[in-house]
Amino acid sequence: MSHLSYMEKLLDGVDVEWLPLKEVLVRTKGTKITAGQMKVLHKDGAPLKIFAGGKTVAFVDFNDIPEKDVNREPSIIVKSRGVIEFEYYEKPFSHKSEMWSYYSDNDAIHIKFIYHFLKLHERHFQGIGSRMQMPQIATPDTDKFLVPIPCPDNPEKSLAIQAEIVRILDAFTAMTAELTAELNMRKKQYNYYRDQLLSFEQDEVEWKILEDVASFRRGSFPQPYGNSEWYDGESCMPFVQVADVADFGFTLHQTTKQKISKLAQPKSVFVEKGTVVVSLQGTIGRVAITQYDSYVDRTLAIFTSYKEDINKKYFAHQLKAKFDKEKEFARGSTLKTITKAEFSKFQIPIPSIEKQNRIVSILDKFDVLTHSIQEGLPREIELRQKQYEYYRDLLLSFPKSHPDEAA
């Protein structure tokens, strides 16, 4: 890219000063609000966004929370519990009190430059958080984290370098955002046709509760958690957890995030390729059909045998549609769960096997575009994300290597 040669000239020979984040940005607090209060206060179209952990948000009116808790500066939001990550937001917002955020009050510091640098080192913070039973970090973890400031003695040039890096990286994120918007539109289209194809009148086909259609059991997590011998060594096998099950469609990620050793395998539950699994805890209602032999976590239900003549993919579609429509099955505040008794009573329509096969054939055509890792929009989004990460690594690798711990 032509702008890379420009960046090489821009960065050639520049000094870089590494400073603790607390000396570069201003940290702000959130507001005392519960998930239940967020749900009650939420109004579609309201102007103030409230962030909680993960993807949980609410939109409220300005008078719904104290004015002192409203952040009006473009900021980096630190999601400090559960899924640890950083999010950039420019409009007025607040967040739950256990989280925090940063903004810049220095004209020589570009807030998005710092944001991209923190995203580059997100895994560092996730590694810190993973040491806790519930993954979490504390304010000193980010306050003391060192960030690079190019040309500290020349604020004008420093800002020019930061802004150019932000411009290049934002171009990639904009392309990803456009593709993601297209994918979301395709998902809505897919969901519409899926719902039409999977909907039956009560007297049109036979309806059966889940326990009369298939046998299922929970997986198991090998103990003890912290024993590295359970996860290292030869003959490790994929270990499927909720995070490995795609948000949309029925594919697992190409490789599981965790593998378990031969020592741990007898403590878990083995499933063969082609097994339907469903998440019943945490992120409830994710459905997948395994593409490889694996072991399965206790947060997932495993369907081991069927009492009806049924197409596994049709069965998986019906389970996913059921969860999408009936969110009230999710219980708990932080860790959602559904009981086996509730799950067993799900009603599934059972048309002829010929009709099941025809429905699956139609939905598979949408699946190629919207779900496939190898082709279609998800593949394109994945490539753009990798491109962004490549240039982010390249542009944010300053002359001095970044220490893992603050000075």
C-alpha cells in the first residue's frame, strides 16, 4: 500500500516515550445500576447508551441516571469482567460501576490511537483476567499499562503520526463494518425464511416434546481446573465449550480454544463427528453439529440417539428457532442457565422425513452465503479483520518493544 511507504518516512527515526495509561488519559467511573434496572429503563431510540458486560446494553433517557455519571467525551470503555475487551464510543454514554473508561483531555493525544493500541494488547489483559475464577481485571491493570507516545517533544508531529495510523486502521474497520451490516441483513432474511419453513399449525403435523424425540445428556468438565497436565501433551483432543459454538448457523470454529490431554479425557464426555450440541448455560441457545470427534463441556447438552425418523439438521434448526423465540427460558443474572426439566419439555413439530429433507435443502442454500467459514460474507469479514490486525501490528510496532508489565 502506498501509505505504508509514507508511514515509514513519518516514523523514521522518531523517539517514542512509554507512559502509564493513567498519565496519558483520564479515567472515569460508571453508574450504579443493575441488569434488572437496565431492562426496566430501556427505551428503543433513547439517547443515552448504558454498557454492561459482553454485548449487554440499554438505551435510556438522560434523566434516568445521575448527570455526574454521564460521559460525553469520545472514550475507551473497559469491559473488565467476563469477556475482557475494549470498546470505543463517541456519543454520550455510561456503564455499570464495576467497569471504567478513559478519555483524552490532551490535544496532543488521539484517543483512537490509544484504543487501537489497547486492542492490539487485549490478550494481555485477558491473560491477567483468566487467573481469577470469574475472569476480571482491576483498574491498576490498565492504569499502569505502558502506551507509546511518538515524538513526545513535538506535539504537532506526534498528533500527525497518531492520526495517520488511526486513519489507516479505521479504513479497515469501516470495510469490516460494511460487510457486517450486509451479513446482518442476510441473517434477518435467513431468519424470516427459516421461520416460515419451520412453522406449522398445531394440527398440521405431529408435535412431540423433546424427551420423546431424542435422548440427551450433559457434557463434563475435567477437574482440576488449574492442572496443566490435563491440557498439555501428546494425544490432546478438541474440547468443545460454549465459545466454540458459532453465534449463527451450525458450525463449530475450525479449532476449539481448548484441548484436553489423554489424562483428562476419561473425565469428560466423548462425542463423534455429526453430534448435535446445544448450550444450556452462559450464552444459552447456541446450536451446532460437530464436524470432528471431540469431548464436550458440561455447559452443553449432547444428543446421543433419536426416537423418531429425523434429519439432524432439521432437528438443530428447530432447536435454534425455539430458543430464538422463547428467551424467557434463560435464568440467572450473571450466569444464565436452563434446567434439564425445562429443556426436556420443548415441543418439536415432526413432519415426514421427506419434508424435513426438503426444508434442510432450502436452508442450506442460505447457509452457504451467511454461515460458511470457507466462503460467503463471513469469510470476507474474517479476511478484512486479519488485514486490519496485520496492519495494526505493523503500524503500532514502535522502536522500543512493549513491556508486559508497567514500570
